[in-house]
Amino acid sequence: MTGWQHIAGPDALNLDLINRAEKLIAPYIVQTPVLESTVLNAIADAQLFFKCENLQRTGAFKFRGAMHALLNLTAEQRKQGVYTVSSGNHGAALAAAGSILDIPVQVAVPSNAPLVKKDNIANNGAEIIEIEPGMAAREAFIEEKQNQSQRIFIPPYNHPLIMAGQGTAALELVKAVPDLDALISPLGGGGLLSGTAMVGHSQNISVFGIEPELANDAYLSLQAGSIQSALPPKSICDGLLTNLGEHTFPVIQDYVNAILLVTEDEVISAMQQLWQALKIIVEPSSATVFAAVCKYPEYFQGKRLGLIISGGNVDVRRLPWPVTLLEKAE
Amino acid sequence: MTGWQHIAGPDALNLDLINRAEKLIAPYIVQTPVLESTVLNAIADAQLFFKCENLQRTGAFKFRGAMHALLNLTAEQRKQGVYTVSSGNHGAALAAAGSILDIPVQVAVPSNAPLVKKDNIANNGAEIIEIEPGMAAREAFIEEKQNQSQRIFIPPYNHPLIMAGQGTAALELVKAVPDLDALISPLGGGGLLSGTAMVGHSQNISVFGIEPELANDAYLSLQAGSIQSALPPKSICDGLLTNLGEHTFPVIQDYVNAILLVTEDEVISAMQQLWQALKIIVEPSSATVFAAVCKYPEYFQGKRLGLIISGGNVDVRRLPWPVTLLEKAE
């Protein structure tokens, strides 16, 4: 990730960086709404406030971090353009941010990525480069790029500027909803959770990260005291399959109260309940937070809880529960 | 509707009534967000602003009118309680509004109403009374109720207080988004459209009402100059099957630029596009507005358009497009 040394910024995340990120990105982001539901409150026996980053530009919180990184580029770096490797939300977010700021964006996409994800990246104005699936092809691509181009690599989560951008969702939430007892966030690579944790800690609000049981690498990492991989990570939560990074891990070690695990079935049930009650499209990764609130009353019962709904990028023709066809009139 | 003479209020809708309704109901409603999508703008070749009443309490704009009616009751009337006949969004809205204001609510529900709709009414705290399906049973119930009880009947749309409450959605929208060229609303009984039309007219904004071809009673009514029925009205848009009323019809005659028709297939296609791009659950009735914007470029191309998304009450296990099962990890 040599490209990153060209971007000015601190070596580690701090609260001031999140506060400045909020002001920097404000003109470009959607101030996403906070939704409530008496039905879901009753199910969870708690008072729930959903920060709806699925309604963010490109359908996920990732736009905040990508935009924050691009706004920290020098004029010269902007001209060179940027690139990343992503089959999902980060690629689309970087594409949209680059398009708004007139910065050329290349996104390397594994050839087996779903068409709907590729479309989301291309529709937002990035150039797509197909690479072989897997970690080796990904790293080879980045190395070749670093050697042969002046473009800046924008990683999906493991950088203080990205983490600070993602933390602004929690910052908006705690400003909108006073006296929260806890913030609850999905946990993949830790970009969203580390920013959320720093915000929560600064206000004496507990912070929980939620992981699928089948991709419990962060849970294992905290137990071991060093970054672990879940091998192989697998889950319907396609946004939560990545490992922690050397920037996100220490923040999560220091500021997260607990990492809680949920099963695939719990995620699917929670996802359906969120769709039905909140009237929003929530992706499996984001449903983990409501699943955890229902599963762990010892942490959450009777509390005021801020839940980050991280994204809504699903193909509405492929759902994890059985659907019968509603007939039109003839 | 003899009960209604007990409620103070003007004989016809006027702009001042909508302005006062906005202030009255503000403490109780969700100030619903206005969403945008570059993808949908590109499809429609116009600039679209979606007022998301599917994110309103009980999942539909109906809560505005119901709350406004209840806030106009005298203390004595509040004690007597209210009732309505509804198999859908109005029943749930009245239930929730009554529950918040501590006013007893009875909702008569046709025995063939879907379970999910009955649950939505009961979950919001109303007493449910099952009646036979059909207009005759409905009118018999209301007449019996008027004779035997002091409860006030709260109609679903055909009253100036209800229409004024529904108009507040458009009022919020034009305040949030300057320089709109047109407001576009679904058209069932005309409560939402009449309020929207009065707001649009006051600001020199064109207003369009959208109806399913198979339930085109309002379209026929404007042609005939008197209220017509579509016999039998039928459509996947279950919120748009009602006739105009004597209060809503003249407002629509005077202030609506045109009524446009869309087919069942156009509604289903628009609904899927809205779910996919906006990341929100939109019911078929609400998808009519986007379908119309795509279908009638002669009215809408290149314009700044405010679209009222009226509700999101669908059973997410019954959808009008084929869905394949997304497998969980094992």
C-alpha cells in the first residue's frame, strides 16, 4: 500500500479526525435518517434507533470513507486518479465519489463477482478491470499498479482516513439521539466499527461489534491478541468476510466492549423482520445488529440502542426467504 | 357519516387548513426523508425527489390524516372513542394515532382481509371487529354504529380534515425541495391527491394524479364531470381501488393538471426498480408514480419532479416478481 504514504494524515485514528471528516464530507453525503419502529422495539424489548446508511449514496456507509479519502488528496494526486480492488460496496462508493469530484477511478473486480455488483460500480462512473478471483490475483494487481502507475490506492477499510469517514455515521447518530446506552455495528474489516467505537468511547456509550459465527475472525483475534483469519470465512453476510487490519485492530481492542456472534438463520430472520417493519431494504450484513439485540438480552434489554444499518445492496430477485408470486390483476 | 357533523372544521379543503394541520401534527409524525437516485434519474431522464411516506408511522401517509382528525376532536369526543372500516393502511394509522392520544379505536375489518393487515391494525392497539366483505356489510355496520354508539366515525379520505392532513406531505416536500416543476401522487379515493393538489396550485407547481388502468374511476369521473365507479375496480394497487368522494372530487377537478393511467406490468416493473435503487420497500400503489414518469416523457422529461411514495405495506413473503432463494452458508 505504498501509494498511501502520499496522503497527508495521522498514523492512527483519533476523534478529532472524525470531527473534521464530518465537516469535510457534509456537502456530499446524505444525512441519513434515523428510523424507529414500535414493532421492533416490542420484539427486542428495548428502544431502537436505526441509522440508515442503506439510504446513503451507493447504498452503503462506504461512501463516507471513500469521499473522505478523496477529499484529502492533493491537486496533483487528484489528476493522477485512484484505484481499488473491490467486488462490492467500496468499489461503487469510490466510483461515485470520484465521479462527483472529477477524479478518475479504476476498480479491479474479481471475474466471478455478481453482475449486479459490477453494474453498481460501472453505473457510478468507474472503469472496471476484471481480475482473477482470490487474494493472490488481488495482491499481484495492486503491486503491478503501484509499480507502473502514479494512481493512488484507496483501500476499503484499513486506513485512518477511511475509518474516520465511516465514524461520521455514528457521530451523526449520537448527535440526533441523546442518551444512548450502546452503539451496535456490523464487523467485517473493522472500518465502520473502529470509527463507531471511537465516537462511542468519547461519549461513554458502550460499543458492540457483531460478526457471523461462520466468519468470526475478529472474535478470535480479540481472544488471541493478534489478527486471526477465519478459514475459510463464509456467510450470507457478504460484507463481513474480510479480516481486521493493522489500523482497525488496535482501535477495536481498546474501545469495543464485546464482539457478539450470530448464526446465519438469526441473520435471515432479522433481515425479514427489518424489511417488514422498517420498510427498508437491508442487506444481510446489516441485519446482524438486530439479530444480536434479540439474541443477547443480557446486554441490551431495556436499553436505548443505536444500530448502524450499514447497507442495502441486495439483488431484490434473490432473497434468503421463500417468496410466493403476488399475481397482478387481469 | 352523521358522526362527522360533531367535528368542527370547514366544509371544504383550503390551504390555511393544510398549513394549520402541518403545525398540529408535527409533534407526532415522522418528518419523512426525501430520497434521490442517480440511477432512477437516468432511467426517467428527469430529476426526481421521492417523499418517503412509506417511512411514516404505520408505513403510510394515512397516519397524517388520521392524527389530524383526532386532534380536532373535543375532549368529550375523545372519551367516546372513534371507529372506522378499513382493511388496510387507514385502519392501522387510526389505531396508532388513537393509541398515542389515548383515544379508544375500533376498526371493522372485512373477514377476508389478509392476516398481515389485521395484524398491523391490532399491533397498533385497536379493537378489531370482523364484518362480512363487501359494501353492503360495511354500510350496515356504519349505520348500526351511528345509531347505537356515541363513537365518531373517521372516514378514510372524504373529509376536509383528513385531506388537509394528507396534504402536509406535499407541503413538507415543497419546503424541502425548491423549484419543483410538478408534484405526482397516486390516486385512490383522492385524499392524498386533493391535499397535494392544493399545495401545488398555491405554488404554481403542476399536479398529476396516477391511477391503474384497471381502476380508472377518477379518470372517467373527470371526463364525465361527475363521480364514476370503475366496475369492478381491480389492480395489484390495493390502495387505489376506492372511488372519489364529494369532498375530494371538486378539488381534483379544479387543481389537478391531468390524471395519467399505468398498466399492471408497468407498476410491477417500477416497483422493482424503486426497491433496487432507493433501498426502500414501496407498495404497488406507490410505484404508479415512477411508472408514470417513465411512461409519459411528454409531461416529465427534463423536469424537477416531486413524487409522493404513499406507503410500504406489503408482505415481504409475497412479491409481484419471481424471486429465487439466496442460500445461507453452512
